[in-house]
Amino acid sequence: KEGERLYKTGDLGRWLPDGNIEFIGRKDDQVKVRGYRIELGEIEYALLKHDQIEQAVVLARENEAGEKALVAYLMAKEQLNASGLRAYLKATLPDYMLPAYYVQLEALPLTRNGKINKKSLPDPEGVGLSSGIQYVAPRTELEENMVSIWSEILRVDKEKLGVRDRFFELGGDSIKVIRLLAEVKKEMHYEFSVNDVYTNDTIEQLIQYAKENKNEIDLKNEWRTEKEKSIRTEIEHLKERILSSMPDLEKENIEDIYPMSDIEKGMVFGYWMNEGTGTYHDQMVYRRIFHEFDITRFNLALELLTEKHSILRTSFNLSD
């Protein structure tokens, strides 16, 4: 109403067609997980629409590696499982909003004034809901090796990890897939693509896929190896061409010549698009006065720093 004061409460809600406002959660419960901004209240709201769930709270908790993961704590009328809850939420929420862990409690801890005591909620490790999938122990050496790799990346107890448990239902994500592929290649000498893991997300399926498509996988790996060889040959030719056009004195200062990474290409592109603006040149200037400042020691420190980090000795050749 005109002239009356409004208050920003921080509550998250939606206006229904009948004029009522439906309360969903708190606006200040927004978190950032793996680059996505997520409203925890939206996940809690989706959980509370489940017929069996009476109370729910979702938190973003850090694991030992410092990575944030979504954890759902809930009270329900009957025993639920993680696989069923994940499938239920997947119908209304995007993948990045699906909790990695689900913990069912008899009662949610409360503060003195009756609010949920989030600090008292248990660590999900070891108390999370079962996947709802029958445990099948590794039966071959290949499966045992794969279980060891999965348990390390997913931080799951090796003894509880079965060959039919699903990678993404155990907290797997796109970053962990990359780590998985690197470890499998290093430890088992198998090369899979990211898509192979998404379409075969259990140990049993992944190994079966490798067996059934051995010839195709071998051909792909052979092609990758040949491609890598040809690229390395091109790089060597490029190095020779650049060095041959340089004076001898300059050649002595060249440690190596190699292609730019995708991030470096992006920086160069950004520089060309905004030439002269210093887009990628951060200037952070703080005035500090040191009464016994030794310029010689300062220069030595810079030299040692440059000697240690090759990126500080790097320049971009934009003409070849």
C-alpha cells in the first residue's frame, strides 16, 4: 500500500493463483557447489512433497578434500533409500541440485527456540542411507582394482562398495569422472571416455562394456596414440622452424616451445579483442613502508621465484 513500509524478510516463496503466498525456505540459504548457485530451500521443498517425508533440511558440507557436497537430512514415515530419493528428485530438479548424500534420522536436532540445529546434524560419512541396490562383492581382479579406485575418488568404504553401485549416486560428478579416467588409465591401462562412464555407471557395466567393445576401444586408443605422435612431430617441426629464425644469443635463452593451453588461448583472444586495455594484467598496488628495506634481497627473492616457476619465464609467440 502506498506510503506503508516494506520489509525484506529474506524468505523465499511463490505467489499462488488464489492470491496466497506459499513459503518455500530462506533466501539466504543460497550456496555455490561446483560452480552452480543453488537455493537449498528449493531442494528441501522438493523433498517435502514426497509422500513419506515429514521434515527435511539440506546443507552444503565440506569433505576432507575441501570439496562441497549437498547432504539431505530427513525424517520419514518409513525407511527410504538413496536410489529411490535420487530418482524422485530427478523428476523435478536438475542433476547439479541432487544431493550426494541422504541421511534419515528419527528426529532432527532442535535449538532451544525450536529451530533445526544444523550444527548438530551428523557427518554423512558412514550414516548415509543405503543405495537400495543389493550388494555384490568384486569377483575378479579387474573388479577389485576398480573398487579400489572408486573408493578412493568417491571416499566410500571399500568394504561396502559393490560392483552394482552407481557412480553418480555415490556422490560422483563430472570432475570426479575426469579423475576416475586418469586413475583407471594410470593403474589399469584402460582408456575410457567421459561418455562411457555416464552410460555405464557401475563397475560391473563398465568392465562388461570394456570386454564387449575391446576391439573398438583398442582402435580408438590406437588412433589417439597415432594422433598424439603426429601432433608431437608437428610441434618438433615448429620448434625447429622458430629456433632456426632466431639469432644464436636468443636461442640460448629458449628452454622449451610448446602449444598454449586452452585457458592461455582464451587470454590471448581476450587481449586481442580488447587490445590496450590490459584486460589480463592485474595491478594490485598497496603502499607499504619498510624502514630497513633491502632492494638486493628483494631482487634475489624475485629471481628465486622466477627460477622456481616456469610460467614466470613464459612469453607468448603470436606470430608463428
